[in-house]
Amino acid sequence: MPLLPPNSRSRVVGDLACQRDSYLQTIDSEVVSCVEWSPPKTNGAKKLSKNGNSTPEPEKLYLIEFQDSVLFPEGGGQPTDHGTLINLTNPSAEPIQIKSIQRQGLQCVYHSPQPLDPGTRVRQDVDFTRRWDHMQQHTGQHLLSAIMDKYENLESVGWGMGPEGEVNYIDLPRKPTDEEMRTIQEKCNEAIRNNLKISVETPDDAKSDSLPDDYDKEKGVVRIIKIGDIDANPCCGTHLQQTSHIGLILLHHTQSIRGTNCRMYFSAGDRAIKLASASVRTLRSIGGALSTGTTPDEVLGAVKKMSDNLTESRRKEAKLLIEIAKYEAERVKADLGRKKKAWVYRASGNLDYINSICYEVKDALKERGIVVLATGEKRTSGQVVVVGEKKAVEDFVEEMKGVVSGVKGGGKGERWQGKVIEWQKGEIEALKNLVEL
């Protein structure tokens, strides 16, 4: 990506309008520079951003820097803002939709699908619904990390903001207990109810070990985000002005990662409310489908009962298949007594079923022919096993590949085993005819 020429007319990242007042929704500003850029080709694939959102790859972009910005550039774990540019110099021009703003050193760079000449006056409007969601999640993370930091070995070692509508996570050195998670959630929401003031300070002697390598601290601005008297941490992101605006913090579940480390999932604010509402609706739907109550315990009990019934049904099915395999084996022995080949096919069969038949007929195969066993049905995957005299097995497999297009496998000696990616129309019948020639 080309670097925009340095200038002294633009505010540096750390002192942008969106960082000085994160509740600001629109400003007028002037284009300082505009450079054409063609992103590297990736065979038409979609670009995946750091927060998991995918966007179509553009053919050409224009990198634009303004004197100031109400749109936040991606950084500090917070995704880029989205917004609109309205050309004030040429009011008849169509508004420009902006989906990516990135930091280059101290510069805030807009990725625009259209160029704008330096000197053009533009009104910048931020998608404030998206911004508000990001601030609730980001400030919520600061508060959550501050509360957990009071516990032994629960300091945050990393975090990620989920895409809109999904959960966020914090990485921890160990897994918190269920009781710790309940207490942490209660303390977070107590701090929210207490409506603590959130402020931004930019002291000259601020220290931070987490600044990007290309950020010039001497010319830039290090911002310290303070939540009441319980937290003070450097951060470039946009944040709420008081804890009550977080709304609530909802802890979800944990997942083990990298040895003893743990990933804890959470959501905050309107996103947490929407996720909770969706969960309630889902519980009601599942409860209705299972003809049970709609409380979590009732639904969980019904699901467990259904799971137990399914396990028992599978056990009975496996037992039944073994019984059927014994009868099939007797038929195969009789067929081998009359000719050199035998055909076994069962659409719902599995490898255990096939192996059971092979075990039952192994003695008969020492004296004569081959047995071809197949499972699956048209437009689905399946299995093929060929057992018998070595040379006969090898010869048949070569012939079989001419009638079954998607079969792949291998084997040595008296057994060849393969998988059919997808049975095509007529292939099962063709394989049967090949056996019965």
C-alpha cells in the first residue's frame, strides 16, 4: 500500500475528532491528499478483515486523508467505522460510502471507491449505530478486564471484538470458576449501575508498551482511558462517557486454548440484549418442537431425553445391522458356492456392517472368488470394499474404476477399500452388473 505524503495540516491519529468526542456524528473537513491504489489481486476472493467481516475485493481504491476525521480508523481491537462522505464543493455529486478507514503511522487514511481532489470540502457522517455498538463492546471490555484484574491470574492477555450480532472474547491465563464468573458479572453490572465517569487523558509522560511499531510517540498522542477510580489504561479506541451507557455485561461461556489458557466469551449493551432475546425465542421454539416447557431446565431435560433415546436407537440399529449381516453372509457363501463373485449392497450400511460380513465369509473366500460390498445411494457418498483372492481383487478394482467415477481408495493383497465421493446416476446398478457378469 502506498504511503501518503506526510503533512502538517492533518490531525494525527490519537487527536482525531472521533477520539476527542466519540459522541460526535458529523463534521465538515477538507481533503489534504488523494492517492490512487490498486489492491493486490487474490483470484477474486473476498478480503477477511480482522474482526471477521468479509467484503468483496475492489478493483481500485483511492487513499484519502482529511484535515480531521469523525470516522475512527481500525485499531486497538476496534473495527473501522463506516460512514458517508458528502461533497460540499460539488453538491450534485453522489455521496460516497466508506467501509474502511486505516491508520498509516500517525495518519488516518480513508479507503474510498471514488477520488476527491485536494481542497475539496466534505461532510463526514458516521454510521452511529455501528459506532455505538463498538463503544459498548470496547468500553465493556475495559470494565470487564479491570474487574477480573483484581482476581489472581485472571488478567487479560488478549481480546477480540466479534462482528455485529456475535459475541466478543477475552483471553485469560486460566479458566475462571463458575462462581467467579457469576461474581465478576455482578460486579461489572454494579459498576454500570453506579454510572462511573469515563474520561480520556493525554498526559505528556504517558507510558505504553502496546503502541504499534510505526506509531511515533514523540509526534503522536497517547490516550489514557479512565473508568472512575477502578481502571486507567492506554487505548486509541472510541469510548463511552459513563458506565451506564454500557447498559449491561453478559458473560457467556469459556473455551480452553493454548495449554492452560482460557477464552471467555461476553457481550455488552444492545448486542447482549439482542442475543438474550434471540436465545429466549430459540428456547421457546425448541420447547414447542419438543412439546415441553420453555424454561432452560425444561428444554435441557427434553433435549437430554431425546439424546438418550437417540443413543438407544443407534445401539439397537447397530445390533440389528449385525444380525442382518449374518444373514447376508449366508447368502454370500451360497452365491460363492455357485459362482466366483458375490454382490452385497445396503444403502444405509456402514463399515461395521461391511466388516461383519467380511468376517463371516473369510473362510469361504480362501477357496474361491471375490465379494464386492457397497453402501450409500445416488447423490450421496458411500463405501466400496472388495475382498477375495489377490489377483481377482486387483483385476476387479481396475474394471470398477471404469464404471464408478468418484471412487478413491487403496489396499494390499486380499482387501481393497475405497470411498465414493458421490454416487452418480446409474453407477450402483452398473457396479452390480459388473459383479454379476
